[in-house]
Amino acid sequence: MRWAYHIKYKIKTACFLTVLITVILLSNFSELNSVKNLNLSVTTVVDDRLMPATYLFKITNALYEKRMLHESSQGGEAEKAAIIRQHNSSITSYIRKYEATVLTKEEKVQWAAFKQDLESYNQMEQKWLNQQNGQITHTADNRMQLDTRFNHIITDLNMLTSIQAGEGNNVRKS
């Protein structure tokens, strides 16, 4: 009879340990999912928020370099045109990298506006740069149009940067 008494407590202990092990396993699976979600969030922040913000910064920097080059009186006109082409090439490279990231609907709309303004700016810049004889033609009207288009581009880039920051905050909250 005494063995039945011990079996009763051993079964209770075994059931308690089984429930405890099950709870620990479920907790581990839950923690594993949390770590995966954290990893995904960090990856999203880096790949889809930090890197695109870096690309926007580099595009902005290249645009300001071009603008300073337009305003500079140093160097030959052919040299300036070559450097401007290099900046255009690097901007194109960063545009491709930016477009390879995940964009929200709002970003896509703003990005399209930026690309349109950049194309308009580049066309005006081509008019401003007379490529056939290597001379830069300076007219007040061309300069004003170029400055206006430059300001539109910078506004677009600032809007995109704000969107990046907002989306980064949304990812952080989630």
C-alpha cells in the first residue's frame, strides 16, 4: 500500500515536471521568434532606412559639389565639365542603389518627383554647359533657372530624408 502512496506523488511530480518543461520549451520558441523579429527589424533599419539615408546624403553632397564647381572661377572649363560628369555618374550610381531598397508608397511618390526634378536640372545644366567647345555659357536667366531647379532637388531630398526618419521610427516602434 505504501508503494501506491509513493506512485501517486511520483505521478504528480512527473506531471508537474512535464508541464514545467513544456512551458520552458514554449518560452524558448517565443524568445527565438522575438530574436528573429529583432534581427529583421535591425536588418530593415540598416538596409532600408540607414543605407538609403546615406545614399541621399551622398547625392546631396555631389549636387552641392557640382554647384560649388559652377560658382568657382578656378580651373579650366573643360576640367569643370569633366568633374561635373563624374559627379553625375556617382549620382546615377547612388540612385540605382537607392532604388534597390524597399520604398514605401510615400517614398515612391517623392522619389519620382526627385527624379523628374533631377532630370530637369541635368537638362538645364547641359544647356548651361556648352559641351561642343568646352565653354560654360553664363547667362543670368540660365543661372536663375539652374538655381531654382537645384532648390527643388534639395527640397525633394530633404523630404525623402524626413520620410526615411519617419519610417525608421515606425520600425523602431514595431
